[in-house]
Amino acid sequence: MMGYDGGWFWGMHVFWWLFWIVLIVIFFSLLTPVPRTRARETPLQTLQRRYAAGEISTQEYEERKARLERDGASRAP
């Protein structure tokens, strides 16, 4: 029988398993939604959000707001 021991057959069998696994992984990775990145907010917007959430006091908000407006840091990046 010319010395055929089936080695090539098993090599191709493994190749096809890997092919289908990779194909399935690619298919499902394309179906999963990509989370959107949060829009970058300005320092003034961050300050307003923290004040609205109650994380800082009114006095601290006013001081930081005045400093941001004075330094011009309230502009978008």
C-alpha cells in the first residue's frame, strides 16, 4: 500500500477544525456591538457635572469656575 499511514489526513482534519473555529470567532466578533467611547468633556463641563451630582459645594464650584474661566481652560480640547 505504498506506506500510507493516514498522517496527512489527520493534518488536514486539524486544519479544517482550526479553519471553522477561526471563521466562527470572526463571525461572532463582527456581530457584537462595539461600545461607544464617551465624548470628551471640557473641564467646565466636568465641574458642572460634579456640582450637579453634589460632589462639591457651591463655594468650591464658584472658586473653580472662576479659576477655569480666568485660565481659559473651559475651551474644548
